Amino acid sequence: MIGRLRRIAAAGLLAGFTSVAPAAAQTAPAQTAAVQVSPAQAGARPVALTLRLGYEMQCGYPGPGPVVVQLPAAEMVPARIARTAVLVNGKSAPGVQVTGRAVMVALPPRPQVMCDVIGPGTLTVVFTRAAGLGNPSRAGNYTVTATRGTTPVRARFTVQS
């Protein structure tokens, strides 16, 4: 009887391991991105640009930075943007650096106390009108690329005539 119970327990353990293995083999959810400009008229300046990145976060912490935002070639980008002109989840960015069409936005430091919950989260980066961005002069669809870590994601916005 005891031998039979051991075989049943061992079979249950193996079944438990095989049911866990496929879940561990799944890939992490893909990042998502959305971008919006306001106003959306061609040639408008200054404009506000809002970028939303969705990905897995620990307790809402967006992770180590920076986020590199590559703006389209037709977008008007100043040589310098004040950190107070860029909001990261509603607060001034810790730092902003412009190199051509790439804007590197620093993320807030890791909280001292962190919970263990990992789930979907949204990082919102807002370039306010004070950043001095300007829409392309021609109507059309334009792409913004954002890279956090090693994974770039793209989002499109439309400029109207």
C-alpha cells in the first residue's frame, strides 16, 4: 500500500512539473506603444506629444532607464529640451538629452521598498509644449520609435493639413 501511495505521489509531482514547464517556456508579452500629438495640424508649433508604452512592470516601476525616443525626420526638434518640459508618469523627467532626432529621457530611480507583483503597466512620457517640438510641415502618417532596454517599439501618429 505504501509503495502504491509513493508511485501516485511521484506521478502527481511529475504531472505538476510538466504543467509548469509550458508556462515557463512562454515568451514575455510584447511591448505596446501609442503616440498622440496635439494639435495635429501640419506645421503646428509648439505641440505636445504623448507617448504611452505598455509592458510588464514590477509594482508599477517602469524599470531602469533611459527611454530613447526617436522622432521622425520631418519633426522639428530643438537642440535642447529642459527636463521640466518632459513629464514621466506625471512628474518632471530626471534628465533629458537631445542628439539629433533622438531624445533620451531618464526614468525615476528604483523605489527603496518594492513589492513582488509583476503585471502589465503603462509608462507615459509627455513632451509638453514647452519642449518646443513642431509637427512636420506636410500632412501624413509619421512613426515614433521608443527603445527601453533593447526592445524598440513603434507607434504612428497622423498630421492633418
